[in-house]
Amino acid sequence: DGGITQSPKYLFRKEGQNVTLSCEQNLNHDAMYWYRQDPGQGLRLIYYSQIVNDFQKGDIAEGYSVSREKKESFPLTVTSAQKNPTAFYLCASTKIRQGAGELFFGEGSRLTVL
Amino acid sequence: GDSVTQMEGPVTLSEEAFLTINCTYTATGYPSLFWYVQYPGEGLQLLLKATKADDKGSNKGFEATYRKETTSFHLEKGSVQVSDSAVYFCALSDRSDYKLSFGAGTTVTVRA
């Protein structure tokens, strides 16, 4: 079945460590996105990419980095510069110029900094 | 820029009660509008959508109508079930950049 796979589902990190969250999609979607969700808040856009080897900062990009070397993959690195990284991270994708612009989401990765 | 404002929760209802969650938006163009639902510990699932004024989106007994004159997209369900307990997000997409702007989410709890 087609879909978006995020891993790991749960991740624990010590302060000062970088961690990478994986996001893979087999929907042949052009664009991919990373959102951060904090309790009681909506989703905030971290980074997005509409084409391979290109990506743009979202509203809260500081302390994060991404790459888009393959159409199917959009990993997110949470660096030690991110001051408050404990959150639920959601990856999404969409097909550009087709449909209403709705996003399809993965199951999420919950990062906890110890 | 584009933004979405939705009714704050939490909302607690009894089974078979009527549910309405208000959502209003601000956008410069002609956005598409969406309602997403998030069950505990999961990602978001598209519940329904509308792409132009007066469109009505519907799914699983939920409905929302795209009202351009009031810039609203309120979610309604006539008779809720315990399984409808979730967080509901209103969102809009400016199709020029294919980014979604989300409301803060409304937590709905339905009691038997």
C-alpha cells in the first residue's frame, strides 16, 4: 500500500546530541513537509521541499536541517542548536498541481530530550 | 499572511449530541479549506475538504460548507459517537505555494 513512513516512532535524546528523523513516501508525491506539534498547539512548519535537491525554510527552521536527495525521502535532523526539541514531529507530502492541495501525513515521531 | 482561527476547546459531549466547531480564515487569494482529524498518538487524517465558495465537504457524517462571505468553514455532525473523540484541525491551502496553514486544533471528547 502507498503511504508515508516515519521512523522511529519514539526517540530519546540527550542534550547536545543531533538526531535524524526519517520520512519516506511511495506515493510519487512531489512535495514533502516537516511540521512540529506541541501540546495544545497547532502544527508549525519547519521545512518543506517541492523538488529534489531544493528546500525552503518554514516558520520555525532554526535548529533544524533537512536534505532532499531523493524524491521519496526527506529526513529531518534536529541539531543541538534547537533549544526546545521535545515535540511530536509530523512528515507530510502532496502532489503538486493536482487535487486541492491536501497533505497526506505519516504517523509521526515523538522526540523526547532527557 | 494566511491564517486560520478555530474554536478553542476542549469540547465534551454526550453520545448522540450535536457537534459544531467554528473555523474562520484570513487569506488573500482563493484557498482550499480542509478539516483534519488526529486520533491519540497518530498522524493527521483528512476528514473533508472544499475547494471553492459554497462547496460542501462531507465524510463520516461530518459536514462543512465553504462560506466566502463570512470567511468560515464550520464543522458539524448531527449525532456524535465515542469513536469521534479526537483533535480536529481546520486548515487552508494557498495553492500558489502548496503550504497548509493550520488552526490550533480543538479537542473533542464524547462520553457514552
